[in-house]
Amino acid sequence: QVQLVESGGGLVQPGGSLRLSCAASGFTFSRYAMSWYRQAPGKERELVAAITSNGNIRNYADSVKGRFTISRDNAKNTVYLQMNSLKPEDTAVYYCNAKAGYLSSWGQGTQVTVSS
């Protein structure tokens, strides 16, 4: 029933920007903390950014702090990841996650490739 659909990935040059979106359905979106993870080939999935259910608190991985911004629009059941000053090491599949307590759901992922 829970569905998370990521979009907005693609190919971008180093220093460029991209905005990812995650559209949620099948649950009460406003009650869930949301986050973005990424997984590069041969690497473990890592947390990129997280936002509380009401949007009051946002946390970022050190590697993206100052470059990425997570936000949410509870009226639209959507969480966003604005990615600026992109680097080749940002290349990965980006996944949307919804969490409430011990419940956790994942989207299918969207590919982000940063290359010149």
C-alpha cells in the first residue's frame, strides 16, 4: 500500500544542480520522517539527508552539508532534495525513505550521474 516514487535524476555536469522529488501515497505522509539515501556501485547505502515529520529539524551527511537541501510539502505528500554544486562522488542511485517508529518504506530509486 505504501508507495514512494522518486523522480528528477539524470546526468549533470560537476558544479551543476538537480532537484529530486519523492511522491508518497498510501500512508499519512505528515506523520512520517522522510529521508534520502544513496548507493553508489560497490558501496553500502548511506544516509544523505533527513527531515522530521513537521519539517522542523533537518540533518545532512557531512559530505553534502552546505550543498544539499531537504524539504517537504505535506500538502503535496512530497519530499524534495535540492542538490547544488554537484561532484562526481555524488553519483549514485538516490532512494527516498519514509519512517515512523520501526516502520520503514523505500522507493525504487532514481539515478544521479555527475560527469563532465
